Amino acid sequence: MASRLAVRFIRKVPEITLYFWVTKLLTTAAGEAASDYLVFDINKYLAVVLGFVGLIVALALQLTIRRYVTWLYWLAVTMVAVFGTMAADVLHIVVGVPYASSSAFFAITLVVIFLIWFVSERSLSIHSIYTIRREFFYWATVIATFALGTATGDMTASTLGLGYLGSILLFAALIAVPALAYRYLRLNAIVGFWFAYIITRPLGASIADWFGRARNLSGLGFGTGRTALCLIVLIVIAVAYLSITHKEIRKGTSHEVGVERVTAGAQTDRSTE
């Protein structure tokens, strides 16, 4: 049973490599630009409906397949990025919730998800995701991080007055913190991963806004539509490259290695329950 679960897991989530972080950053930026274009330049109500449908379809495909498929995984992440942006924007633009309040709300939501996940499964490691319930926890966490990152990025740019370039510099500095702490201070790998994962969202969103927003809003005025299109093209190129080369899977990773790792994780989980 453990071996079947291990094979399923090893094929569902990519390894955390440089390729993972680059592609993740592209999806966060593309989600911000695409959402802004659909909401502000097309129709905000139609955009939210389409974003929600796209999210459900992408997650359904990702959750039902039995192995890791590069383009399906990154399609799900991209749709989470689009809808996560919309969720944060709806609270501010439609409901009128200040960015600081929505950031706090999504932060609390994320903490609650982490707590429920840990209490239920005794682990927050993505290398322990070998059941459907843990996959649901994983994607719920991803959605919360995208919504939190959107609200936080907008808060630093607008409420705190840093502008988009200032926000880019801030989050670029923050994302270096877990890498340095992991290397020199022995920061827990799981804590470091999720810290960096959360920060990639406001970093990517700030980059997209800096390119896409008008100059009077501290942007470069390239346009959200053109920014979204360029980023989507880059994502397609990146995913095509990964699909062909499998660079997001480290050399030496095999089914046997995955079985040993996950079987050990399963035994550890049972021993702590």
C-alpha cells in the first residue's frame, strides 16, 4: 500500500529546484496581470465567474490524475494565481475592505489551514503528500498564500506608499531571508519553504503591477493585457521545456527512492499519531 501511495505522490508534485521557483514566480506575476486585465478592462463579474470555473476545472484535473503531469500541475497553479488575485481584489474593490484588513484576514486563514493540516496529519511537508486529504490541504494552503500575497503586495504599494518598485525591492529582500537562514542558521526546511512560497506571491504581483500599471500609479505603463500575454508566453515556454527535459525532477530520483522516502514518512507519521 505504501509503495502505491509513494509512486502516486512522486508523480504529482515537482521537486523544489530553481526551475520550480522560476516557474512559480512567473505564474504569480501572470495571475496578477491576467486578473487585473479581466477585472478592470473586460467585466469584473464575468471575470470572477470565469476565474472560478477555471480554478475548479484545473484543480479537478490535478486531483484526479494519478501521476505528476507538468502542464496540469502548472495550469492549476496559474488558475490559483488568477482566482487568488480576484478574491483579494473583490474584498477591496467590491466590498470595500482595506488592504490591511484583508491581508490580516488571509493571514489568519492561512494560519488556521496550517494548524488544521498539522493537527490532522502531523506534517506540513510537501514530501509527505501521498493521500488525497493531504492534497486538499496543500491546495487550500496554496490558494490562501496567493490571496494573502495579493493583498499584501497591494498594501505595501498603496497603503504604505512604497509603490510597485519599492515593493519589489522589499519582497526581494524578504525572500532571501529563508534561504540565508536555512544555510547559516539551520532554519527548518519546511518553515523555510513555506516562508519563501508565501513571499513569491507579493513579489511576482508587484513585478507584474510595476510593468502593467499606468505611470501615475507608479507603474511603467506597459499595460496589464500585454504584461499578462508576455508572462503567459513565458510560462508556456517554461512548462514546455520542463515537460521535455524533466528538469523539475532531480537526477537520481526514482520510484524506489520515492518509495523509501515516503514509506519512512508514513512510518514516522504513524509513530506520532
